[in-house]
Amino acid sequence: MDGMNMVALLARPEVRSVFEQLPGAHQDLGIELVSVDDGEVRMRLPAAGRVARRTTSAAVHAGAVITTMDSAMGLSVLVHLSAPSSLATLELRYDELREPGESPSILVAARCAGIFHDVAYVDAVAKDDEGDFARAVARFVITGGGDDFMAGAMRLLAGDFEPDQGDA
């Protein structure tokens, strides 16, 4: 599956829904996949009270922002690849330009700048109603997951996954 097919797959509402409901951070934080256009991945993080920095402010906690940025950056690498692969965050630097405001949601945009020797270089920006408040740069190692792993991942994203007896 090349990057363009991955974009088409992610454009399907049923796949997007499966992606957003994956157990873990996406579901727990309510991370939404907004769009995948021209190599840029956009995700939204609702600013619910459970992700607030402190009880006196509705501003989103940096950990939730970083999680969303990491996810968007990883997906931007997958879209950039010419063939499916697994990957891992090798390094992520988060720079907060200012504390986020009390916006109803945070928008993250990520783009893979390039891949050199199985290492992807990615950057992202987080915005609230007032504009950019954080930037991140990351490196991802492309681990080239086996065919069985990737076939299972694609079936899961397409909603066609049936667990093995050992998974039950």
C-alpha cells in the first residue's frame, strides 16, 4: 500500500472511526483524525476537563498535547512511506511557546520532512484559538514490521480483524 492508498483508506469514515476508537490514548483522550491532505496530518484534541493542566484552568495538559503530536507525527510518516511498515518514536522534542489558552479544542498539524537511512524526520505544531502555542520535532525509526504484523494492522484499520484464539 503506498502513501496515496493510505490517504484514501484514512478518508473512509468507517476506518477513521476505528482509528479514533483504538484502545489507549486516542480513545482515552478523544483524539480525532481531522484530515490527511498533501502529506499533512491534522488531529484534534478536545479540551475536556480530564486533560486540564490544573483544577483552576481549562488549559490542556502538555502530556495530552505531546501524545496527540506524537500520534499525528507517526501517522504522517506512515502516509509518507511507499510501503507499509511499523515504526517507533526515537526522539521527540516539545517546545511550548506559551501556555495554551482555554480553547474548546487543540489542533495539531504534522508533516514528515523526509526519510534518510530508515529514520524519518518530522515536525508538528499545536494551535489553539489564539494561534500556535507549541512546536515539536521528532525522529522515528522505521522498523519494517513483518508482513504478518502489517497485514493484521491493515485488517484492523479496515475493520476486518478477527482475533486468533490466543488473542481472546
